[in-house]
Amino acid sequence: MTSTVIAETVPLLAATLADEPGEAGRRRRPSVAMWLSVAWIIGLTLVAVFADALPFVHDPKRTNLVHAHKSPSSTFWFGTDKLGRDIFTRAVYGARTSLMIAGLSIVIGLAIGGTIGLLAGYFRKKIDYVTSLAVDVMLAFPALILALAITSTLGHGVKQVVLALSVLSIAPLIRVVRAQTLVYAQREFVLAAKGLGAKDARVLFREILPNVVPSMLTFALTGLAILIVAEGGLAFLGQSVTVPTPTWGFMIVEGYPDLERYWWISIMPCMVLFLTVLSFNLVGDQLSKRFDIKESLA
Amino acid sequence: MRRRRRKLIGDRPQDGVLLEVRDLKTHFRTGRGLVRAVDGVSLSLERGKTLGIVGESGCGKSVLSRSIMGLLPRFNVVRKGKVVFAGRDISGLPASEMRHIWGTEMAMVFQDPMTSLNPVMKIGAQIEESLRYHLGMPRDDAVETAEVLLRSVGIPEPRRRLEEYPHQLSGGMRQRVTIAIALACGPALLFADEPTTALDVTVQAQILDLLADQQRDRNMAMILVTHDLGVVAGRTDHIAVMYAGKIVESAPTSVLFSELKMPYTEALVKSIPRLTNRSHTRLEIIGGRPPDLVSPPSGCRFSPRCPYAQDRCRTEEPPLQEAPTPGHLYACWYPVGSPDQKLTRPELVDPAIAAGGS
Amino acid sequence: MRYFRQKLVQVVIVLMATTFLSIFLMRQLKGDPAIAITGGLVNDPVALEHVRHEWSLDRPVPIQWLRWLENTAKGNLGQSSAFNVPVSTLIKERLPVTLYLMVYAQILSLLIAIPMGVYAAYRSNRTFDRVSNTVAFGLLSLPSFVVAIFLVLVFSLHYHLFPAAPKYVSPFDNPVLHFKNLFLPVVSIALAQVAVYMRLLRADMVATLQNDFVTMARAKGMSTARILFRHAFRPSTFSLITAAAVNVGALIGGAVIIEQLFGLPGMGNLTVEAIARRDFLVVQACVALFAVGFVLVNFLVDIAYAFIDPRIRHARALA
């Protein structure tokens, strides 16, 4: 029932169909913003990983009361806090902690949630019904409270925070992966594979998984952004990692009382947090458009 | 909201030229380049008459009807040429002015009634909307009129239908509803854009008959756009054959069938399956694919697929010229029946040869 | 009808499972629950025994859960160990604050997002659309507490327009102050929401506007405003409503941070403190309340779907 009009006005539609306004008349190349985001993420990761070796990164724990409360300058790029610690350095090490926690959590969440989602979406029937119900329950349980419960009882070291965040990310990931699996499980190439005698495991692994992975990855990127924020939230409530170096959230909280006079203590980590989250969001968004386009053509 | 129907067009004489289109071009700016969907079309239509526009998918006919009506968005769309409706030049009018013509003087029936009706609005509301907005009818009058309209398009139990939603009706009935909506304010010109393509064959004839009846009763002109020559055969006064954004042949209906000149028209006629054929008769096809509207072939645009194409066809584009019979125009260097016509590519004509070759 | 019965069953199961889960989790903690419930202030063994009996603490967890349900049905949510007042009183005090915060934030964000989204879809790919999309993207990358901090920096500390540590004032006592104090917290939450809603609505509307029935409405000569709002808007609201519902659920968590930052005595604040101070009964009640709220909102969303799209209405009625 394809309307002939669509066939004739496809060029017009293509210009307006984009989720994001694209320039009509130019094939959508990854935008400047996308490259900047990728650059930021890579740069941040490199700096965080090699922090110890970098010359412009000092010792995050070094306190020097002489330099306390200095505003941003050429020596202290982000200024110093009340103990004279270099905020920039702390932000760098904070990146390490924040990224590691969020990264680990999303990976674990993907591994567990993704697997369950795949199985539920593929086998359906009882597994699906039970899983969906369980996911509903998990989502009904207020997220932050669960996280808080975990950290306040088990402590707020890296392991516990990762546990809390992973647990939180499982339910949404199950939903997303399941939805994607459903789309592909009904496709004809799956039926064809089964018709050729392929066993379930093989079908799952060779036919469905490769198709689901792209959307898993894009969701993982956005999920990463969300988890970084969530961790920030936890830190804000005092429930996140402080040893050896605090995460960004913690730095923000620490600086809040002094907001009026020494705004940089809080605002600098805010900026870094914002830019990082923005970058992940942008990249995730662009990727999702790439894959979705292929989807709609298929 | 009460709106008076603005008298933009003036009193209607009972006959005469209603619509005149002169060298209309509609191009779309896209990533691939300029899509020349309509590339210089001229036609005219008198009151009460029917014009059929025939062509394959992708030839620009739907864009043509929308362009004449002025319905296309303006962003990245280039529209040139002249459209004169009831003596008034509507070519450059902005949408705010055209709105008073749409629905009241000109109306369109779309191809797929499932998508052209708003799924979340009741049928009655969709009809009454035009009546109340353009004619300023109070609510009760509008409901009454809607009911009358539904009955006139052959829908049983019209009162009940007013309260129903599109998905509760069958395809044929839905199309009747769209016709009712289009006719609500009594337009002088109706565009029927593939009105039966999305319907069952059995329903197609009914809908076409309905359109013909309404047309007669209202002395309404109609432009019937379709890819199916069979649809326009008995129901139009004049037919224009479109290819790659241009009109390649245009003639009064009977003349077109009896004296067709352009090979494309011939191919179209031959491709109509006939009941009288023996069973398992191979269907005639037109080989090849519709041309790229961004960079159409040089010379005659049909030449890559024309079984009679000669060198001149590939280099020089034939202009529309008059045939001996008045009102018959065609664009071909070696038209059907002319002594110069040569069958240069037989494989395009006989599917058996084509099949045998592959 | 069958559909609704199914949904109802699901709702009940979810509620039961959630409340059970919370009791189960808390009983995993070390220590005598009776002591925890009384906040370690009561040493009298008889009193402790009384508490144990009231909440069936010496029985297995499922029994404890049933007991809790029973008590709740009778209106007895227990006594808060941390605050030393009945839990129900605490909730009565704190719930309105959180509700106001959430409701105002949603209303504000929808009021801004809807017109912007509609206009962006109407003039898609032009300047307004592109600019607003970029801005929206930036906004939704801003965590609410970052927004809050910036707002405080500018409007509280620099310009002294709004209080940084507002006291909650009931609208019945002093409406002006009520709104003034809640302004910054509400905006902090609403800002990111605006971005999400706007983008969702815009995307859906752009898709809807491609539909034939919109061209048809235009061919009928309908005005732009009418087409946008009377024809195109309703079918485009699905994503919006879903997102709003999800947000309400998320807000229950997100509002915690804002409440903490601004020192507002809401449910989120309460829960955080209760967890920190091992106030079991309060946590229990809070979890139950949040779950009920979440489930209720989802239920309402389903009804909204049926309301918007009559096709769904009829399909479900037949099912």
C-alpha cells in the first residue's frame, strides 16, 4: 500500500524525517559536535588513565594551606579548595573513579540484563511473562532508595557503589534488549535459520545477537551518562566513594557550602560532569540514529 | 468558529475553461540534487469535464495534482509556471489565501482512506469541520448536512456512522467518506489522486461510479490521477499521459485509444490485461525502470525503454506537437503508425524473447 | 474488560512483591529488629516483646509481611524510631511537599515543552528547530543538582531573588511565599524535563505531520493552528505521556537530591534519613507509598492511551 506520493516526495520526506534537524540537502555526516564529543571522551579517558604520568597533574591529596582558596589561575587551572588541593587534579582523579564506576556498572548490567532480555525476548511464553513481571517490580521499587539501602548498609566503597548501580541498570536494560530481540526474533531470517535446523543457542548467538548488539551499545552509552549522573546523585547524598579520591559528585557537594565565595570548588566539577554527560549523550544519540536508519530501511 | 466563505473566485458561469496550467514545474531540492518531479506540464480543463492523468509510479502525477492545488510545502520546493483557476492566477498565492480555496473551490480525494482520515476523530466531526469552518454553519445544520452527504455517497445508516471512527468502517466505505468530505462545500474542481488503488477490485467500480454521479449532479470538473489506464478508459473526457515529469501524449479519450501515437501510450494500453484473453496469456510489460528524476536521460526520456528508439530520440527531446485530430498532442519523433517507425529493440516488446534471452 | 482485569492483577502482584521485597531486604541486616524499630531507646524487655508481637518479628519473613499488611490496613504504620512520632503523621506532613514539587515541575515543564515542541515540528529543520534541539540536548545532559547549583549561584547568592534554603510554607498559609520558596527547586527539576518532553513531542509530531490525513486537512482548507492542535497533536502524545509517567517514577528518586539540596522536608528527604538511621517502619511505609504511586501513574497512562486513540479503546473493549 505504498502511496505513490511517498515515492515521489521521498526526497522531501527525507529532509524532514530526521529525529534531529539535519541540513536538507546534505547527507548527514557526523556533525562537529559528535567529533568534539568523541574527542572529549577519549581525551578524558586518556588523562584519567595516565594521570600519574602527566606533568600537569599533581598529587590530589597534597594539601598546602598557603594556596588555600585560590581562584582559577595558570598554576591552578581550576583553583584550589580550602585545604589548598588542586581542583583540576582532583577532577582528573575523580574522572577515573566516576568513569570506572559507571563503566563497570553498565558492563555488568549489560551482561546480566542483556542476557536475560535476550532469553526473554527469544523464548517468550513463561520466561517472558515472569521476567516482565519481575522487571515491573524492580522498576516500581524506587531506584535511589534501593541504591541508598545498599550503600548505607554495605558501605560506600567502590565495590558497593558498583553493585548498587549495576542492580539499578539491570531492569531497564532487560526491557530494552528484550524489545530489540522481539523485533528480530520475528524476522524471516530467524525463521529461515531455524528451518535449516539451527539450534536455539546458535540462532541466538549467530543471528539475533549481532543485530541486537548495536542498539545495546548505543543504549549503553546513554546509560553510561545516566549512571555518571546517578553516581553523582549518590555522592551528593554522601553515599559514594571518597577514598582514595572523591568522585565528581562528592567534589560538588563539598564545594556547595562555599558556593558564594569560592564558587569554583563546586562549579568546576559541575562543568566537567556536564561536558562528559553531554558527550556520551551526543555520541549515543548519533549512533542510535545510524543504526535506526538501517533498521527502517530493512 | 464562524467563517464566511470568501468570494475569491466570483460567480460561477456554467461552462468555460475552469483550470489552465501553463508550463508548470515543480522541483525538489534534495541531498542527491534537484528532483524534477514535474518538468513543464501544461493542460486545461473545462467545467464539468473529466481529465485523466495516467502514468507509472514515480512519473510525477501525484506531485502534479498537489502542485496545481498548491498543497506542497515551500521549504526546498521550487515551483514555476502558471496556474489559472476560474480566471484568477493562483500560482503565487500564499497558503493563507489558498486556504479559502481549498475545500471550497478545489478539493482532493486521496489514495489511501485509512491514512487520509484522521484515526482519532469521529467521521462526523471530520465532515462537519469543513462545513462549519468555511460555510459558517451552526452545529445542528452541519450535522444534518453531514448526514445527507453520507447518504448521497451511498453509506447506509449515515446517522450512526457520524459517531464512528474510521477504523470501524471498511475500506470502500472509508473512501466514500473521504469523497463526502471533499464534496462537502461543493467544490468546482475535484482532484482524485489514485482513488481506487488501495481498494478491492470489486469496490473500485462502485467508487468510480460514485465519483461520476457526483460530478454530473454538481457539474463538477474532475482530474483523475491513476496508473491504471483501465480506470480512465470509460470515465474521462480527455486523457494526458505523463512520463518522467512531462506530458508525452494528450488527447480526448476515444482519440487516445484509437489513434495513439506515442510508444509509451501504446505500451500502457497493451499492458492492460483483458478478460477476453486466453488464460495463461503472458502479461505485457514495459521493460526497464522509471527514470531518475534528478538526471533524466538525454533526448526523449522514454528512449532507454522504448522499443522503437532511434538515434535522434536519444539526443533530441521531442516537443509536444499537434496531431491531425484536434486536441491531440504528442511528443515523439517516430510515432506509432508513422512510416519512419522502426522496431529497433524487439526484446523490449516481446516478453518471450526477453525471457528466452536471460 | 479482560485487559483491565489482567492489568489489575499485575498491579496487585507488583505491589505485593515490592513491599515484600523491602521487608525481606531489611530483615537481612544484622541486629535485633525490635531494637532497630524502637531506635535503641527502649531497653525494657517487656516493651520489646510487645513490639515483636506487634510486627511478628519472631516469625518468618512472609508472616512478618502479612502482619505489616494487616497493620497497614488498620491504619497502623507504626512509630518512627528516628523522629518518635507515628509514621502516618510523618507522611501526612511530608507527602504534600514532595507532591507539590513533582506536580509543579511537571506542569511547568509541560507548559513550556508542548508549545515549543509543536512549533519545532511545524517549522522542522528551520532555525528554531535546530536551535531548540541543541539547547534541549544540552539541558538534558545537565543533572538536576547541577542545574540547582547554578540557579542558586545566580538567583540566590548573586541576585538575592530566591532563598537558597527555603522553608516549606503551605499554600494555605502564605501562597506567595509558598511559590517563591518552591520556585528554584521546581525549576531545577523542570528544566531537564522540558528538554526531554520537547524532543519527544517534536519527533512524534514530525512523524504525524507526514501523514496523509494532515495533508487532507490542509486540502480541506483548515488553518495551521487548527491542524496542529486539533488534528496532529493528539496522535503525537504517546511518547510524551509515557515519558511523563516514567518521569514521575524517576522524580520520586530525583526529588530526593533536590529536597536534600534545598533542605525541603519532603518524602525523599525522609526516606534518606530513615535509611541512614535504620528507621525500618518509615522506610517500609515510604517504599510502599512510592510503589503505589508508580503503579497508579502507569495505570493512568494506560487509560490515557485508550482515551487518546479510539482504536486502542475498541480493541481492548473487544478483548
